[in-house]
Amino acid sequence: MKKVLCVIALLMMVASASASVRVFVTSSADPYGLTIPANAFQPTFSTVYSNGVNENAYDYYYDHFVAAAFPPIDAPSGDLLTPVDIQDGNWAYIWFQFQNEPKLRKVNGLEVTISFYGTPYDPNEPSTHPPVVTNYYLCNDKQGTGTKRWDGTATPPGYPEWHNNPQILVAVDADGIQNGADAPSLMYHYQEGTNPRTGVALLGAVAAPFDGTIYEIAITEANYSEPPNPDLAPAAVFRFVPEPASLVLLALAGLVLRRR
């Protein structure tokens, strides 16, 4: 009986340890992501003014931001030895996942940071700022289905508010990301479990030079609308890989530099 209780306790510890929220990436070459890949680096087609007024808020209604498919529940986060590779000519989609988290918990605050592997991002040290291009989806369908993922201004045509690193995402009046049923207009998909449960949302996209540099992407802050806040999974690890011909050129360039 004692052995059985020990096994049950161990299983409970494992289950609780895996309960967290995480971000990870997949390649645009995979079958996951937007139905319209051309919109991968467009955060919205709406305008949101500083007073909160929404204009042309039909991101889902007109099919601008619809997830074609979602990655499997066990999509890898990658590590130093086996980073998630993004091959030349592609970009990475950024995904958010509840992992065995309580049903209906809602994220209303999120900070996502991309850094060089092993080098913490320092806002005061430019050498720690990776050369990434980021984009995060507003999911503003306020005039269509009435849903909206994040609050904040959205200023066309460049939408600078949604191309930051780190990126702070806030939902006070907006819907945020809720660990519930499928929400197509918010690009959220229920995956597994009842309570706790697991679900995934398409968060954004990132691109970088195809030079083999290894990056980390992590949730650096996460708030639930009701406490306690979730545990944060370790950073995901990925890289943008050059084509074989490009690798040869990089190697030759390295030889030239060493000879100098």
C-alpha cells in the first residue's frame, strides 16, 4: 500500500511540474500557421486609436487571420543540441500553449522575449539585442464577431506597436487568451484534457538572418486575470539555417578572415 501511495504521489508531482504556459516555434514550411501566409508579418488590418475606438476591425470576418492548422500537443521546444530549425526562405510562427492548466484561466498580460542563446536580453546593451523581425497578432474582430485578443493602439501602415522585442501584450477590456473551448476568431485551439486542460494559440511570427545563430524565445512575464499566475516553461530554442551553398560561402568567408 505504501508503494502504491508513493507512486501516486510521484505521478501527482510529475503532473504538477508539467503544468505551465510556454511559447515555442514552428517553421512556416510546416502545415501549421495562417491560411494566408502573406499576412504573417501583418499584425492586423484594423486601426485602434488611443481612445480605444476600433476601425475596420474585421480581422477574422474577412479571413485575414485564420489558423489553417495547429501544431500537435507535443510540438518540440528544442534545445541546444536539437534546436528547431527554420530552413532558408521560411519564417517561424510563434505559438502560446497552456500545459495542463486550470480550465477557463485567462492570460491578460504577457511579455515575450527573444534573445541570443545563453545571453540574457539587456535593454541597455545593444550587443544583446538579436537581429530579429517580430510580429504579434492583434486578432481584432470587434466589428465582426465582437472578439479582440489584445488592447492597445494599432497604427497603420507600419503598426510599430506590434513589432517589438520584448513584446508586451495586455488584455484589460479585450479577451486575452483563455484556456477553454475553441475560439477560431482568436486563433485558439483546445487540445487535450478537461480540467486541467491544454490548448494552443497562434501568437505571432519571427524572422532573422539565415546564418545558423541559435536563439531563445521565452515568456518573461505572464499574468492571469485571477491569481495565482502560471508557472513559466523554459525557453524554446531555434535557429535559422542557411542553404548548403550558403554554408560553403560562410566557411570560405571565415577562412579569408582568419588569413587576414
